[in-house]
Amino acid sequence: MSTETRNDFFIYEVFSQKNVTASFAHQFSLLAPNKEVALTMARENFLRREPCFNLWVVKRDDIFGLTPEERPFLERLDNKSYRETKGYGDLQSRWRQHKERYEDQQKQAKSGS
């Protein structure tokens, strides 16, 4: 394959969705001259293996992501930890303790009268 021919091909990334509620997952990369051929190749290669609800074929050059230097900008700018649900994991056991303490107080009150 000559260098000129290689320049006519692009790398495409293939993503699939197993069912309507599933999220898309990256499956593989492929080399194709255009998006139509890439979609056909993805169908031929992927659909033989497992059932699929939806398929995305995206040119790698069209996917944008953050560089390692830009990732710190994803950190939260405010202190709103009160919006997070941490601290509720032991709620059942804490409620049970309060209920037992209340029941013990009720028993003591009845036996004391």
C-alpha cells in the first residue's frame, strides 16, 4: 500500500448499545476510506458476534477530549458536599438504635409507674 493510498483512509471508532436502556460502549477501531464503508465494516464485523440495538461509527479525528493539563478544571468549584448522599449508608441501623432506645424508655416508664 503506497503512502498516497494510506492518506485516503481514516481511523474510525465503533461504539455499540446492547439495548435501549444501555449506555454506549467502545468496541474497536477500524480503518476505512469514508463513513459509509466504516459503518458497513462495523456492521459486518460486530453484528456477527452479538446482538446490538444501536451502533455509532465516529471518525477518531472528530472525537475531542481533555488533555491531562485540562483535567484539573473538572474539579468542583464550590463546596456543595451537602448535595451528596454520603452519610446515609448506616441510616437503618441508626434508626433501629433510636427505636430500641425509645422502646426501652417506654418499658422503664411502664415498670416505674
